[in-house]
Amino acid sequence: MNEFIVENGFVNLDFMGNLGHSIVKTKGDRVYIEKGNMTKLGDVKYFTFEPHIGFPNSKYGYKKENIYYFDENGLMEL
């Protein structure tokens, strides 16, 4: 997804390059959507997909946080 962001003329503004994370009670238990993470999205109960993007050299960015989960119908959004 980070390659897709760059290919479309944007930059990922997250300082760690994250694209989202699992929704858990304790922040330290979060699983981040990041390079090298091999956890499947279906292995967590709820997760966000929230890339924080902007144009290169802009002082503004955009981030929309949606929460998702999987059920018997597939991917669902809260």
C-alpha cells in the first residue's frame, strides 16, 4: 500500500510508515499494519485502515480512520 501511495503522488505522513492497527484495550497490544508484519487481518477482531497521506512538501495531510472486521459475509465496516 505504501508503494501505491507513492505511485499516486502522495507521501505517507506516519513517522513509522504505518497504515493502521488492530483495535485492542491496551495500546501496547496493538498490531500495526506495517512493513515486515506478517499477521493476517483476519487474525485480529477489529482493525483500522487509516493511512495518513499528503502531497510532498505540503504542510497539510489527510487521515480518515475506519474500523473494520470480518464476519461470515466478508469484510465489514463499523
